[in-house]
Amino acid sequence: MASEECTGDRIDWDEAIMRPMVAGEFVLVLTGVAPVPTSVCLRPSPIGFVEDEYRQIEVLGTMNSIEPQVETQWTVEEPNIAEYCGRVGILLVGATKREFIPPKDS
């Protein structure tokens, strides 16, 4: 998740899954549909002076080319998600969607 290279507009996703890996690590897998072929990346917000319980991560998409509107599936995986977590987890932020992982207590 290289934030310097990650640009674009916020986009929404259809599904966010944390899959276990070896040694207690997890990989974050996001899937969705875009109107044209789109490159998707994750950009963490900078950490302030006080770390939050949930660290905000933006889901950004950039159109690969200007083509006719054809719904295209996309998937992005982040195997080092633990590096970007707050004390409890992450807050994914898209164009119109927000999701706490793990879910925040009401």
C-alpha cells in the first residue's frame, strides 16, 4: 500500500473480507464493480499525534482508459494490513460507503 503512488477518486466496493494468513496475519480483500476498467488502490490517512482506535483507509480508483461503459470486476488485496491498523482496526472510506473492520460496537 504505497500511498505516494495511490491516486484517483474514492470508489465503493461490494465486499470486504479479512482472510487469515500464516502466523496470525491477515490479508484484506476488497472486490467491486466499476463502470470501466479501473485500477484500485488503498491509501492510508496520515497518523496524527494520537492514534485512533480505527485508522482511516481510502479506497481509490483510476480509470485505465476511456472506453465504452462496461461493468468490470476488480479485486485488490493488501497482505500487510496490520501495518495500517489503529488500536482496534481500520475504517474503509469510499465514495458513499464507510465500513469498520472489525465492526464497531453500537
